[in-house]
Amino acid sequence: MCFQYVMMNLYEAQHHGEEHFYDFHVVYSASYKVPVLYFRAYCSDGQPLVLDEIEKDIPVNSAQLLARSKWTFITQEEHPKLNRPWYTLHPCGTSEWMKLLLCKEDAVPVAQCKIIPVEKYLVSWFSVVGQVFSLKIPFEMLLDNSLLLHHNIQ
Amino acid sequence: MVDQVKESILQFAPFQSAVDEGFWHRLSSLKLNKLGIDEAPIPITGFFAPCSHHQVSNHLTLLAESLPPESSEQSSTPAISRGNRNRCPVPGILYNTNTLEGFHALDKQSLLRAEAKKIWEDINSGKVEEDSSVLLRFLVISFADLKKWSFHYWFAFPALIFDPPATVVDLKPAAQWFSLEEAESLKAACNDWRNMCSTTDVPFFLVSIASNSAVTIRHLADFEACQRDGHKVLFGFYDPCHLPNNPGWPLRNLLSFIFKRFGNQKVQFLCYRENRGFADLELSLVGEAAISNSQEWINNQNMPNAVGWELNNRGRKVSRCISLAKTMDPTRLATAAADLNLKLMRWRALPSLNLNVLSSTRCLLLGAGTLGCQVARMLMAWGVRKITLLDSGKVSMSNPLRQSLYTLDDCLNGGELKATAAVRSLSRIFPAVEAEAVIMAIPMPGHPATSQEENSVLEDCKHLHDLIDSHDAIFLLTDTRESRWLPSLLCANANKVTITAALGFDSFLVMRHGAGPMNPSHEIKVQKDLPAEIETLSIKDELRQRLGCYFCNDVVAPIDSTSNRTLDQQCTVTRPGLAPIASSLAVELLVGILHHPSGIFAKAEFANSIEASSSEQPLGILPHQVRGSLSQFSQMLLVGHASSSCTACSSIVVSEYRKRGLEFILEAINHPTYLEDITGLTELKKSAGSFELDWDDEDDDDEFLEI
């Protein structure tokens, strides 16, 4: 699943009018068995941004969260299809916090949680990782799974 | 009828280019594998889509797929691939030069005219009605510097110009122009057009409005048919631009086509823009353009002038340049991966890991054998980048098995010099390492120098002194005891972090030397207002705290250990597993020292000590000595304090060296008992058993010392 998002670096926008472009891919990790958010950033002429510059773009709260959090942080991995280095939100904590998110009733052991449909899993997953970049899913999408079928899920 | 109102010139928002990194990767690969120095123009395909956000325009994008496939067989599929709703294919051409000079020397005027001519011819021949995307034909010039991984490029979007320019009669959001019924019908028609594979990538179309407000979308070729039906017709196009007061670039050539082909002097157009995949009639614009050129323009076979070179991000009419070294240069990729690996360790497990100190610590390895090779590799794994290897030997046939930097090739033709081969090997493993080789033998006591050799021995001593001075951490990894003497002395003199690793047959010793004797200890340093006398007096106390070096535990000065010994004692024969273990511990010990707040002055720590349990040291304890036994699969942590009679690091010896320098060294090398005499060890041996040593003597098995 791929989509392109244009991030206006607000500081830069006011002073230099520079636009930063972010591409996001959601890729399934066979080893961690979870979806992983791959992303890269570049300027309008194609010059890639480095991690330091990206960190200036993401909202201050999430920058702090990433610095402190043990659930997720940014690393660089080889994109499995494009074979170039992309940045990712490291997936080692994903299954932990997804369990917390989806199986809320403490009385129910994890193993007994209902099988979650892929669409609902992805939307829930995205509602968490999207926060790093202040990406929001339209509320309607959270209610209506059929809207997801518009996108090509690779 | 003369128009009273002065109308403003129709101003078009320029097309913007966007080149995906994948395009450059593919072009590089194409250039290297197939094209070589061939500079023939390459047909490419650009992709664009209607604007989908009210704040951001869309671009004409080049992707990896924009270049023709690399397969050698001529495929029957057309050069332009079918697109999808997000990718409208547009034909273009790429002129890629072999040199930067060639790039700048291209005749941009004539290249632009050549492409504009193709558009003009397509308008005249009727090709536009078959495939309207040819109206958006574009041109790119580029130079790919495949050594520096930088790319210079420049786009041109040729547009035929009207002279005088077209003016805008009206321009407003589409929602304000259509009636409510028409708007609903239009939205439905657009969505159908966008949903069908056969039409979704057709960027120019007609909006035909019937008298009953029913709207249909038709191909450009159907214009005359629509006119016959008496419908109101708007010329529609996918507009990449988001601006509320300007139509996008595609309108330019569309107007030229309409005027040339149908002769309309007033053209109503729809700038089609979307939001979330559906027609957005607030964002989309409907306008009317007035073209005041005469009939001559239509009849004239000569091509009008063209413009279209893209401005760069600062608004200047120059080419652009980007550097992709970070993602394409293999050395940079390796460095970035290594750094990220270490950072991962810091994030996940060791937040206090100091990567800067590791990458800036200059390490000197004395010995490039089993220990030297392993230590070097381990250091690189920890992010150490500056490594100097010193060894006078050559790689021999038995070495590659145990000395992990060498292969058979290094043994041939008499054998490569070890230090050189090691440095080469390190660079092959990690190109960003800054490794240096020093070919030199270490002068040793008990191996006297002849008068001819004296000068070169003195030079070697000086050289070693300078090397130790210019590095931050020294590893003593040689294979004899006496070769460790001079380095130990020099390190004590310079107060450098020193790590010794020594191997027996199935046992090893890894230890860190204590601080040198001439510096006040860490604790005393803090008390700044102490008068000088008290400082010198307290050196004796300070000795109690100063940790020992390799020789402190000896009662015998280092002498010739190689002669009069059997073969298995002359060359160190060890169990193969020993060297990697000892080397790894040696490097981990260094990392511990570098992270310890007291550094070289750190006290010896033990697993169950009070210090360890309250320690903020996330790397764990920092012992003084580790002695291990493979036969027992065991390891002991020991401490040995500095000896005031040590032949290498006692204040007597170090101050002699400071006073007399190389002369002192020479005497120690040439006279076997000299060191014992001046340190009082000779006396000590004479009165063995009848004195108190103020050492902290732990379980010291002698068998560990015979190395």
C-alpha cells in the first residue's frame, strides 16, 4: 500500500517556502509478522532529506516520544521491493502494542481474542504509527471498511 | 463589437517536475550496463495526475519505469505504458550527456524548438485527437556523474505561444459556473471517466452539456459531433495546479490545438481537479479564454515560438543538481548501516552508549597476529574507525587459519607484510575505516643491539614513542613478554589507556594497565589547593590505588624468553578458541574504560562489590584483570596494584626514561640486569622472603605468566 503525502515544513514554509515531500509505504515484515511503515523524504528537486532534517519536520511531541519510547524508533532498512535504503519505524515493539490496542478486555486471554479482519488491523495500526507524522485517517474510514478497497494493497 | 473592458493576460501556472530517486538509479544502471558512451536521445515517459489537494500542486514525475526496459530483445509493447488513475503517461525525451561540459554546451534553444515542432506537427496531423497526451510532450537534459553520484538535470515543458497572448475573460470555481443539476451530472460523468481503465489516463476531454443538464464526457475527437448535437461544450483537462486564480500549464497547448484545429476565438475550459479521488468542483475552475490572433496564425504553416524551460526552486532559469551519494555510494551505505546498527544498540539497550568517543578513539595495535586481527575486527564492530597496526612480520602459510584478516593470497610469493595486508583487509571489510600500517620491530630488553644496529634501534624507539603519543588506546598483542616492556614503559610515561592480552596454551590474560606514575591520581587531582610537597608525598599513597601493568606482578625483569626454550615454548602454540575470546574481552574492556567516568583511573571492580550494585555503569563492571582457562571453561577477575619495583611502570623507571631518554632504553636493552638493578629487584631477590610487599596479592598462578 503506497501513498504520497506532502509535508509542509511550517518553519521553512514561512521563511523559505521550501516543501518537503514524504512517501509512505506499508510493507509486511515476514520476520516480525507485522506491518511496517517505510518512509522517505525529499525536496522538490529530488534531493533526499537526512534523518536530522526529517526530525525537524515531525511534530515536536512525536519527536520527544520517539526519543524516549521503547515501542518504536526510526531506523534505516533496505526497502524489500525497491532495494534502496528507506527509513522505517522499527517494528520490534509493534506486536506488543497492537495486542494492547486490540485486546482490551483484561479478562480475555490474548489467545482468545477474535480474529481481526486485515482492514481493521491496518486501520488500528495506522492510527498509532500515523501519529508520528500527524497523519490522520478520516473518521469515516474507521467506520466503513469498504473504503479501504480503493487503495491497492500490495 | 469592441470589448470595452481591458482584459488581463491569461497566466498559466508552470508545470513542476519531480524526479523519483528510482529514475536516477535506473539511468545509472542503464548507462553503466547498456549505453556506455552512447549519447543518443532516449524516449521516456512522464507521469502526472490531476491536482488532489487544495494546497499543493501535482508534478510531472519521472520514475524508474519512465525509462525503457533494459531487456535486449525489442519488445512489441509500445514505448508508452498504459497508466492508471494516478499516473497519466506523457511522452518525453531525455538527452543525457557524458560530461558536465557537454551538458552545459547543449543548444537548449534548438532542443526546445525541436520538441515544440513535434507538438505542432501532431496538432496539424490529427495525432492529438488519437492520443491527446502528445500535447504535453516534454524534454529533459541531464548529466549523471557516476563517480560522485550527483545528477544535473533540467526540464522543459514546451508551450506554443500566442502573440498577442490569450486573455482571460472569466475564471471561477466550477461550482459557481454549473447549475446544481449540471454539477451533479458532471461529477458522476467525471467519476465514470476516472474509473474506467480506457479513459482514466486520457488527460484532455470534452465536457458536453445537454439542454436537460445532463453532462457527458467525450473524447476530443468528438468535438464536431458535439457541436452538431447543439450541446454546450467545455474543453476539459487534468489540471495539476491547485491555485484558485490560475489554470495549469496543460491549457497552453490545448488552446493552441483548439485554435489551430477549430478556429475558436473564445474557448471555455474546465480545469479538472480532485479531492480524495472524486471531482472537486470548488477546487476545479471553469474559465473563458479569448484568443486574438488573426486567421493568419491558423493558416500559417510556420511554427509559433515556444517557451518552457523550468525555473529552479529559487525561481532562476538554471539547471538543478542533486546528490544521491548517501543512498548510492556503497561506502556511504556501509557507513550508514554500521552507524545505525550501533544506534540501535543505544536505543534498545544502552542509552548511555557514547558513539562519538568510540568513533574518535585512535587505537594502536602492537602485533597483527591472532590477537591483532581479532582485536581490529572487534574494534570496527564497535564503531572504532582509526586503527593503526604495527608488525614487522610477513604472512606465513599457517597464518590465515587463525589470523582472521589474512587469506591464502597474502601468503604467496614469500608472504605479504602483515601490517599492510591487515590494513588492506580491514578496508575491504569496511571501506570507511582509517587504517594505517607500521612495519617495525619492537626493541626488546635481553636482545642486545650491535653497534651497527644501534641507530635503527634508537629510531624505532623514537618512532614507537611518537606512535604512542599520537594514539588514545594501545593494545599490547605481541607474542613475547619482553616485547611488551618498552610499550608498557612508554604508555606509563604518556599515561595512555593500555590493554594487554597474552595467551598460554589453554589460558589467557586480558588486563588494563593502571595509570602512569607521574600523574596525580584522579582523587588527588580534585583537591586543587594542595601544595606541591603534599602532592609528591602522596604519590606513595597513590601507588596503593594505582593499578598495575603487565610487569607489576613479575618479580623478574623481562629477558630473552625465546632462546634456550623448546619449540613449543618459542612460538606460542595455543588452543584456537583462545585468541578470539581474549581479543573480544580486550576490546570490551576498552569500551568499558571509555565509558567509565574515571577512565584510566578507574578502580578495579568485581561482580559482587558494593560499587557494582550501585553502579550507573550500564556496560557493567570494569575489572582490572581477567584470567581465563579453556580447560576449565572458567574465568577469574583479579586485581594487581602497581609495584614500586616494576621494571616498566614504576616511578623510578619512568623518571629515568624522562631524564635520559633513549640512552636509558639502550642500556636496558643491552644489559640484562640493568632494569632489575635500578628498580631494586636485584636487592629484592637477594632478600626474598624477608620483606613486606604492599601489594594486594590475589590468587596468582605462576603458570599464567610464562608467556
